Amino acid sequence: MIWSIAWKNIWRNKKRSLVVIVAVTLGIIAGVFLVGFMEGWIKQRLHDAVYNEVSHIQIHNTEYIKNEEIDLTVDNPDMLVRSIDTLEELSGWVRRTKIVSMANTSWANTGLIIYGIDPEKEKLVTEIYKEIVPRGGRYPDSNSPSDILISDKTAELLKLKQFIITDSVAEELKQEKVPGEVLAKLETLKNKRFRSPGDFNEALNNQISRKELDRYGFLITDKALDYRIRSKVQVTISDKSGNPVQGIFRVCGIYKTTNTGFDQAAAFVNSKEFAKMYDGDGILTHEIAILLNDIEDAGSVAEKLRTISGSNMIRTWKDMAPDAAMMNEFMVIYYLIFIGIIMLALAFGIINTMLMAVLERTKELGMLMAIGMNRKRVFMMIMLETIFLTAVGAVTGIIAGWAITASLGRTGIHLAGWQEGFEAIGFAATVYPVVTPQFIIFTSIMVIVTAILSSIWPARKALKLIPVEALRTE
């Protein structure tokens, strides 16, 4: 009976009730979206850190961590990989040569960390092979031992990334509906090579208006981009004796991840070809990277490996990517902060509404108590009204928030204006929000708790009414 009365009471003043329901709905939508955005962003950072940069576990010579010298290789690598192969949690592993080098082209030079890899085994551990840019060549293979895979950023530093408007580029722009007057202004730039994005953008600024640049600049830059695939790159390293040795590789492909810092430093070559440069017996193993079926097993597997690793150092992804680890572990705190702020704001609105409802119904409540409704039932009625009012908005908000976030999770939220800044710290500029069942449950519990707490003050206000005095209220 009391449940039915409470439900009917919230619709006696439909306008006021709908205002509260809409406020709760919008607040929950905002909370679901914000947390979904953060969840998606953090999951992307964690995925990119593990599958592009550090894997789940890495093994190094202990001294190599302090000083990356060529002779500080992993102790007993053959014994270690035999033990690694017996792990039930294993997804894949790879041995790498890792040497700091200087890379030179005819136009520029830059420092790089050269990874000597087995291309096929590397695919079992990292997803770099999926990050090859459009028109950026291919991943290294064993049939072309002199291949080198460099990043988009490295190509820019080595002047292997150029921009040129040719007749074919102009035709592509025409097919993309770029106006004829804009194409006419680009005629003076035809067949001119620009070896940096800055130079090309400056040239575009001088030829087309600001409005045209804002509308078509990205498209023009994208179509004009040209990588000098198969260009020679001279790599210089120090051998075990400290003498400089050089090797020539040809660019087979260009990759681009969401971490500019990693991209700028890392290049990949065939380990057998790389071994010809240094005076060692066979291929040197500076690093063993291990990928597991489940990231949660990283800690336990690392402990197993430490018992057999000898003087080597075993590190998990948490040690090598502390930023991703910290953000992943503090996700619950983000939940509490975002939803806590929203619930606090909603609580004040709900309390204000219910206090007004109690004030307007002073005479009615006095009459109910006068004819025998005990204070416990009055308290329960006010509490149920508050919970029903909040629950309607919460259910609507959760469903709408989930639908919006799920839709954006498929298309992604593009933050192109901040791309360079985000990628400099390792974060993607396109975010795919994620709503987890745990968050929906968490939000539902928080809504119920907020409704209960918000109902206490108005309910206590009703309990303090004296029936005789309340009946005299007009």
C-alpha cells in the first residue's frame, strides 16, 4: 500500500518531478560518458604499451638496464627460452638484439635504438606490423635481409618524409571534391619537394586562404605525403671493442604508433643481417620479450622466472610502463571522483525538491498522522518517493548514457587538434569510450545510496510535524 501511495505522490506535481528526473538523467549521462571516455583512453594506453612497446614481461642482463652496452647480453638465453616454452600462460616470446646507433641518410641523421628481430616471431609478441601507415611500404621479412623498418617520426627526422603535389595528387584532390579555384592556387607548388611538414604548411599558407586551409589543408597534406621507401640508411654502432662499424639498410616500411617518444627511438632490422655488423659469435640477445594470454598472470609468471633467471633481471609491464600501470590501478578512484561529484550535485537538487514537497503537503501529512499513520510509515513514504524519483532518472540516464557511449565507442572521438601533444606522452588522439558492466553496477549502487541519503532530511522534516499544528496550516 505504502509503495503505491509513494509512486502516485511523485506524479502529483508532474512538472517538478520531471525537472528532477531530467536533471538526474543528464547527470548520469554525463557520468557514464566521462568514465567511459577515461576507461577507453586508459585501456588504449595500456594496450598500446603492452602490444607495441614493452610486452608483458622482459628479461635483461641486470647491468644492461643501467648501461646499454653491446656486450651486456642475457645470461643463458637458451636455457631461459626452454623454460619459457613450458609456461601454460605463454602466448609468445621473442629474442632481440638491441643496440644504440646513429642513423644517417644523404640529408640528415638521428640517434636510434636498433632492434634486431626475427620478423615472424616478433609478430607473435608485438603489433607493430599492424601499424604500417598508408603508402608506407611493408613490414620486414626474411627474404629481404637488408630491410629496416622506421617510424613516421624517424622518417621526418631523416628527411625521408616529403610532401609533393604531382598531377596524380591533383587528380585525387579533384575526385575528393576540392574546388577548382583551390587547385588552381596549388599549381605554383606542383612538383616541388618539401622535406618537412612545417615547410609544406608554410607554402600552403602563402597560396590559399585561412578558410580554405582549415577546410582542405588536412586533405591536401595527406594526399601530398610521400615516403622515400627503399632509400638507403647508414647505421653506425660500436662493436665489442668500442670501434665504430657501419652497415647499409634500405627502408622497407614506415610505422606509426600512438607514442611519439617510442617511435622516434625505435627501428627494426633482421637480426641475422644485423649480426654481420658486430664482431660476435652469432646473434646477441639483449632482451627476451614475453607475451602472455592474460595480463593478470604477469606477476605470477615473473616470480616463476626469477627462480631460474640467475643474474638476469625480470621486469613486468608495470615496471616498464608505470604511467599505464598507475592509471589502470587508479580507475576505481576515477569512478569515485567523477560519479561522486555528480551525485553530490544531484543530492542537493533532490533534497531541495523533496523539502518543497514536504512543505506543500504539511496539512496533508498532519492529517495522515492524525488518522493513525505512524511516523515510521510517513518516513518510509517520503523515502520511497525520493528513491522512485531518482530511480526513474537513473534508469533513463544509464540506458541513454550507455547507448551514446557505445555508439561513440564504435566511431571514436577524434581529438585531432591535440594529436601532437597527446602522442608526445603516449596517448592516442582518437578515443574509443568503453562502458563496463562493473561501472553500470557501481553507478546503480551509488544512485540508490544517494537517493536514500537525500531522503533522510526531508523525511525527518516530515516527522517533526505536530499533527494539530499541521492541520491548521493553509
